[in-house]
Amino acid sequence: MKKTFLITGGAGFIGSNFLHYIFNAYPNSKIIVLDLLTYAGNVDNFPVKPNNNSGRFEFWYGNVTNSALVEELVERADIVVHFAAETHVTRSIYDNRNFFETDVIGTQTIANAVLKNKKSVERFIHISTSEVYGTAENCTFMDENHPLNPASPYAAAKVGADRLVYSYVNTYDIPATIVRPFNNYGPRQHLEKAIPRFITSLLLGEKLTVHGKGEASRDWIFVEDTCRGIDAILSAPIDKVKGEVFNLGTSRTISIRDVALSVTKLFGFGEEKIIYNEDRPGQVDCHLADISKAENVLGWRPKVTFEEGLKDTIVWYKNNRQMWEKQIWMREVPIMLKDGKRVIH
């Protein structure tokens, strides 16, 4: 594939992993990354040092709401993959306005640029999230037609972006596909998220903190499998994916408590290393992906089991302490509970 990719949010977690994937899988491709380098973005996540003057990788520091810059970069791209977003549920309770500005207005800016360059942009992949669904009733499988019931400001902002892209397909016929990944984990994830926070807490000699009783469960997908899923969409015939939504998950749900126990076990500890605190507002009780559409249309299935992915993730954090130590102070966020009580989560 000799194409030019524009990856927004390429310095973040899933975006940087996809950048590594594309950089290695398509050596003839040219890659442009646009990222504002907020607290969750890190140039150390790039596979090579960026160079704006030559080579196959360019980095542009900027905001996805900057229409002039976005239009200039989209004009040069064959494929646009839009990761850029604020993504943390707890942080969205603490500072919700920024989520709507980045996630909704930023997506509108990208979609408008794709529309303006519709003759040259071949694919536009919008990265949504399973959080748009809210809780799965009775913890049953959630397919792409599951009602959208956002439970947090973050999820609501992503619903707005998700449906905005869908509306542009229907109104303007842009070549867009919407991806709803379930709970990703793996290398380069910010310490505010559960699995890296659990791992690094033990590496720092601390105990793990779990919201409530840890009964909320998630469908955990290793980030490399998500990258493969996005690649499968890029490789599929456009008529099979244009205007479509695809879940990317594992069809297996694991509670937060069991995730914490799995981490402590791999370090040689048990439940004595876990502390339980107040439950988090905006909590989703259960996420469980129906991935039959991705299987049938894309021929995609996840390859990495949770146990394998967790071991690989722990190894990465053990071997890359210099990359995550600077994030330690950002692991916790002050929020207000429904009763007005202020707590640190």
C-alpha cells in the first residue's frame, strides 16, 4: 500500500500503537501525524524521531479544531484515521467542556476537511468507543444496533462525534467508517487508565485502588488487535464498509476486581494488595461486544487472549519506566460525587 496516511491523535495510546503498526506493515506508505500533545500525548510514543522536512513520517503540532491546518493536511492524505479525542471518563467529570470541544468540534473539523477533499480522500476512519452504548442490559452481547445511552460526559461527547460522522455519510456521501473499540489495553497507555495504573502501582510498591466493589465488567481488547481491525477495514472493499459501524472487542467480559487480581497474581501477590473506595459516577456496569459483524464482513477476530496481553503489557511497563514515571502525578483526578462530596479518583 503506497498511500499517505493522516493520523490525528497519533501521539496518544491507540493512535501511537496504530502508527507503529502502519509504519511496520506498510513500509512504502507516508505518514502524517497531527497531535496537540496534551497531557496524554507523548512524542516518545513515535516509532522514529519526527522530521517535517524529509522521510516518510511527518509530525505536526496542532489542534484538530484548527480548520486551516486540518484542511491543509487532509488535502495531502489518501487515508484519514481520526483518533484525536479526550478519552478518560473520570477526567470528563472533572473538566467536561474540553471533551465536547475536542471530541465533537474536532470531529466536525476533520469531517468538513474530508468533505472538501472528497475526490482525493479514499477512506475516513473515525474511532468512536463502546462507551457510547452505556450499560449492556443483563450483561448481554452488544451489537452495533444497541441503543446509545452515554453514562458520562466523555461518552456523550463521543456519541455526538459518532453520529456527526454518520450524518456526513448520509448527507454528503463521504467515505467514512465508524469503529467502536471496547476497552483497550497494552503498551504506551496513560497511567490514568485502570490496567496501567494497577501495574505501575505495584511497580512503585503501592496498593491497587478499585472503584466500588470492582463488580463492573468490561470487554478487554489488546491494542494490537484493534490495530489489526482498523487495517481490515482499510483493506475491505469500500462498498462493504462505507457508512458502517464495527465493534472491535473479544466477546468476553472480565470484572475490574478480577483484572486487579490477575495483575497482583502475576506479581506474586493476592487480594491483600487491593483497596476498595467509593464507586465512580458515570460508571458502566457491563460491556460485552458482539463482534459477529466484524467477523463476517472483515474476516477479523482478535488473536491475543487477555492473559497473554496482560503479561506482555506488564513486561512493557517494567522495561519502559522512564516513559511513564513522568505521568505518576496525573494518575488521580479530583471529582465531585452526586451527594456533593469531593473525592480523589
